[in-house]
Amino acid sequence: MSLQEITARIEAAEEKAGRARGSTCLIAVSKVQPEARILAVLEAGHRVFGENRVQEALGKWPGFRERFDGIELHLIGPLQTNKARQAVELCQAIHSVDRPKLAKSLARLAQERGACPELFIQVNTGEEPQKAGILPTEADGFVADCRAMDLPLRGLMCIPPVEEEPSLHFALLAKIAERNGLTGLSMGMSGDFETAIAFGATHVRIGSAIFGDRVAAG
Ligand SMILES: *Cc1c(COP(=O)(O)O)cnc(C)c1O
């Protein structure tokens, strides 16, 4: 699907939900995609991209940034504390704040640098043991802890279990965000972004629907 088609579908979903046009940020998830495909999306004028590994992002984006202005990078995958410094230097947003140790590292870096990317707390809405994220019952406490560390919280993020109806998870994430006074909702991927927009997503993370299937495993 083309970038234009995705944008049109996002606008239609916004309209259907009674939301303002342009109220959803489209993050084009470029992980494991060949350079030519990313280049085509950059040349079409898109500037907001998502990567799930710091190492991989460091391999491509400094080069693209020399050729294109205004690129905004969002880290959407798990972040090891030993990569936190590289992540905050490279990215404008981190969607995967998922544990106290990482929050503490980010707070230290924010103090040292006097700046910090926008942060989303990842919530494990499906309570899946293999998945990263704060459990729903622990989310309020973690939000409070992050605020006590002066971290710039933009909102919450989730990845619903593959086998389940995503809308239940989107609704849960929206509820946790609302009771914590958070407005950002990073939810919705290629298969369910229109549903996510109906439930208030402010950031959708779309990979394969824009770029085609990922070529290698990742
Ligand atoms: C890969 C990835 C996406 C994009 O998935 P698609 O189904 O290709 O749209 C979104 N969010 C996260 C966290 C991802 O790792």
C-alpha cells in the first residue's frame, strides 16, 4: 500500500471517530527494510520513522539525516540500559519505557543533557509473560515514579496479544492513560490502526502496510 493510501485511511478513521484531521501521528516503522524502500518514503515527504533496535537505527539514520531535514525518530522496541545513552542522542521519542531501572537511567541522562526525548510507558495489557511492559495494575505507580523523576511522559504504549481482539487492549490503555492525566496513546499497527484511532490513538506504528513485508527476520 502506498503512503498516500495509508494517510487517506488514517484520515477516514479520524473522521469516523469524530476526531480532528491530522490528530494521529503516523510512525512509519522501517525496521529491517531495505534502504531503497525507506528512501522512497522519505522522497514522498514523510519524516516520522520508527525503529525497534538502537544498533540498527544507528546504522541507517545518521546517513539519511545528512540527506533529509526534519527526520523524527521513534524507538519502539525494547531498550537495554547500556544503550540508553545512544537512544536518547538519536531519538526524539522512546515508546518502550518498561521498567524502573530504565526510567532511572533515562532520568540520569536527562539531567546530564538538559534534554530528554518524549517518553511513552509500555503497558503489557495482555499480561503476557514473554512480553515487555508494566502490568496494568502497576501502571499508576510507575507513572507516579516517572513523574517524581521529572521524566517527560507523553503517554502510554501497548502491543496487544496477537490472538486477541485488539479493541479491548486499546480501551484498557486509554482508560489507564485517562486516569493518569496522560494524553498520548501509542497503539495500532498495520492490521488494526483504524480500530486504534477509534479508541483514541495519537500515534500509530505502521510497518508492513507501508513498506511491504519485512525482508529478513526481525
Ligand atoms: C514492527 C513493529 C510495528 C509495526 O508492525 P506492522 O505490523 O508491520 O505494522 C509496530 N510496533 C512495534 C513495537 C513493532 O515492533
